[in-house]
Amino acid sequence: MTAPGVLAGITVVSVEHAVAGPFATRQLADLGARVIKIERPGRGDFARGYDTDVRGLSSHFVWLNRTKESLTLDLSRPAGRQVAHQLLAGADVFVQNLAPGATGRLGLGAEELGERYPRLVRCDISGYGPTGPYRDKKAYDLLIQGETGLVSITGSPDAPARAGIAVADIAAGMYAFAGILTALFDRERTGVARQVEVSLFDALGEWMGFPAYRAAYTGRELERTGARHPAIQPYGPFRAGDGRTVQLGIQNEREFGRFCAEVLGRPELATDPRFASNEARYEHLAELTAVIEGAFAGLTAEAVEARLDAVGIANASLNSVADFVAHPQLSARGRWREVDSPAGPVRVLLPPATLSGVEAVLGPIPDLGEHTDAVLAELGYDQAAVTALRADGVV
């Protein structure tokens, strides 16, 4: 028997936009929490306008906002803030990722809300954190990738590059999600509802641990190596005879010996001074690549992967995104689901973490303000009052 979402009964109120905040709250919604997303009347979350790739809807918005309820509310107006406070009085979690200081100016700062609603977990997601010289600086994903040094170690030797997805936003969203769950657990044990604070800078900074420690203790920066590993070889892409690319990874000398003998057919390479250690292989990478691709020249990529699989050498295809969407592993494991949206049914992927006996809660993508009337009715507003708020531009 499938149980309801494990966070059923938890209500989250969010004032969010773009990626980091919505990514955090979507994880909560996937686990069964009720997420009421406050959006600006008429415009909504500006991620709604990033693109029109999913049947006229934004791919970003579809990805980040399933299952949520959309409530339009102008928080700059006293009547709008009154509605927000009525919601917060019955909520468990408040999440915001507005510009620095915005919620404080609206009377929705974490400290004020903590005093007013003692059981409310508050989560602030910012660019650089609440203190320090960069506190008030605007921050977007690419800019944080630059500030943390990620761009400097990503790309080819000739040109730095941003990561292909919004890694700073995603990192911050996941740490916010983990922090909120931790705070809810702690509230059950202690009765104290804590504030959770996450910045994009700190979140991506954590992910930069290996290159940061290397630079701090040796003074050496990681080289940009394209798709190849910056420290372990052979570990990266190699061309097969059909022009396709195979990725492979060797982790230790035992694996390299087996690779030389059983894949390349040249066991003597394992003791060749140019290749007999990882450091030597890295120093002579061009020569090693020529040897490997020479051995692969008479084989298709599929044949290379089969040979690698047969001897237990880790490998993978260098897929396009379209290849990933059509990946047989996704279909074999039933990872795709359909949810409703204002544009009709759309396919979405299941969340990565599965709990035994619990099905993920996958609800529709909300239209802007779709749930405004219903939420206000729950708060005691009759239809005349809702009509008045709408006429006044509050909702």
C-alpha cells in the first residue's frame, strides 16, 4: 500500500522566484507538503517568462513548480501583507529568495516572523549571505559561478566556461531543502522553530572544496581540461573508429593494468615509465590518448563499451540531452510521469530520492493566480471581499 507524502500536513508559504527558492520548495511539495506560492499580480514569478519551450510554457517554470498553489498577492500593499500574515499564522515554513533586504522592508523578515509566529521555520536564500561587504550585492547563478572560481576551472585550456546548468541556484536550493527538513525535525524534538539561512555563494563554495583546498595549500590552480579529469588519467572522452566518443575512467593501477592487457591488448604499457603511475600518465597524456584512440580506431563506440564492460572498466556514452531524455534506463525504471498544466499534460521526471512505500506527490503546474480565490476563501474572505481585492489590484 502506498502511503501519502511524508510531509502531508506541512504547509509552506513561499515568496520566491527564478530557481533557488522554487527548487527548494518543489522538493518539499514532492514529499507531500502543501506549498502556497505567492506571486505578483499580473506578472508572477519572472521564470514564467524565461522561455516558451514546453507547449508555450517556460521549461524552467514547469521544472520547478509542479504541485504548488499559485496565489497572486501584492505584498507592497497593506491588504496584501495582511493576507500573507493570515497565511503565515497557520503555516509551518516560510521560504523567500527576494532581493537583499526586501522581506525586511515588507515586515516579513526572519526575526520579526520568528517573534510573531514561534512555530514557523523561516528560510532565507540570498546571494552572499546576511553579512559581509557583498551582503547587498545582486547575485545570479553565472555571477556566483564566477565569484567562487568555478568558471576559471571549467572549459577548455583556451577558454573558461560556465557550467551548463544553474549549479549555484541548484546547490542553494538543495541546502535550503535539507536545512528546512532539519529545522522541522528539530522543532519536533525541541519545540523551537529555527531560521535557516543559505546563500548561493556559500552553497557553491562548498562544492568547490577540492580545488579550493588545493589552491589554499599548494598555490596551484586546477587546469581547465575540457571533459577530461583534471587529476586522474585516463579519465575522460576518447574517440572510437566510428567517430563517436566513449568516456572511460581508470581509478587505480590494478584497473590500468587490466585495461592495457585486456582492452588495448598491450600489457607492456602498464610498466612503461611514461604510464606506470597516475602522475606519469597525466604528464604524458597526449601520448596516452594517441595510444588509446589508436587501439579504438578499428572499433565502434558500442564495441569499445562492450569490451570495457566485459573487463569491469567504468565507461559511459557522451550523450546529447536528447539522448538522455530517450535514455533506456529512464524508461526501464519508469522514471517519467505525466502531470497536468495550463497547456495540457506534460512529462516530468520523478524526484531522485525514493522512499519505500511512498509515492512522490506530483501535481499540476499552476497557472498564475489559479488558487487565489480558493486560498482566500479558506482564510474567510467571501466572494465580495475577493472581488474588491482584485479590483484594487491587491490580488
